[in-house]
Amino acid sequence: MSPLAILVAVVYVGLEWLAAAWLASAIGWGWVLIVFIALVVVGSAVMRRAGLAAARSIGGAQDAAGIKAAGTSVGDASLVFVAGALIALPGLITSAFGLLMLIRPLRRMLGAGLVVWFGRQLRVRGMSMTSSYDSSGNRTTRIVPGDVVEGEVVPGVVPGDVAPGDVVSDEGVPKATNQPNRPVIED
């Protein structure tokens, strides 16, 4: 284990101990123990409910719109599950973070931040995340090596038929070219 990880763990335990001692000075150690037991029960209930919500949303996905909604609700349920785990973990500070994560706007901001962070981590490692849709509207997200240039496939155009600078009709047929050694195609 790295020295930084050990330092973080020691600081975390120290802060949790200070928070518990502060609360005990106000209400007594017996009540602090009851608060910890109650938080474990509440956190476990939140985790169970989040797991059931994720299973229901996956099971109810029948079409492309349902699958997209299921993905969103599974992501939300995952963050609720993490919130429940933080609440159930003995400690007042982690429980406070878990309770804050139960507030929907804060959870959505955290989820958006995690997506941005994950995308940055991919780019640092020379990877990209790309999404594509098939003809029925189903979305496929893949992680691929290198950079991804977003674009649109023009039906009816074979690679090599059109060069950079060519003017293409709405049907994808070359109309003219700016290349000196290529013939100009006129309608």
C-alpha cells in the first residue's frame, strides 16, 4: 500500500473519530451507538431499494426508448446505491456525504461530473468514447483507441468516389471537384 493511501486512511479515521467524539460530547456515547446502528439500517434499506429499482428498470426495457431510459435510471440507481453504502458505513462524515447524495439535483451533478471525469481519463490513456445509432434507434456506446471524429455517413457514396473539396448533391452524388487531375462531373 502506498504511503499516500495510508495517510488518507489515517486522516479519514481520525476525522470520523473526532466527529463521533464531538457528537458524544453532546448526546453521550450510548446515543452515538444508537445513531450508528440506525444509519446502518437506513443505508442498507437505501441500497436494497436502489438495487430493486435498477432491476425493475432493466426488466422493463422493451424498445430503444426504454433501453435509453433504463440506462439513465440504472446509472441513477447506482449512485443511490453508493449513497446507501456511504450511509451504512459506520461514520458520521461518510453518512453525511451519503445523505447529500440522496438529494436528486446533487446526485445528477455528481453523475455528470463522473461522466466528464471518465471521459478525461479515457483521453489521457489515448482512448475515446463513441456512440452510434442503428436504423431502429438503438444506441451503442464503445470505448475505442485513438481519437474519434464525429461525422455522418452519406449513403450511396463509395470511399474513393469523392475527394476532399468535391461538391456532393443531397443524394451523395459528386457534382464537381476542385482537384486538378480529376474530371469535373456536371449534371
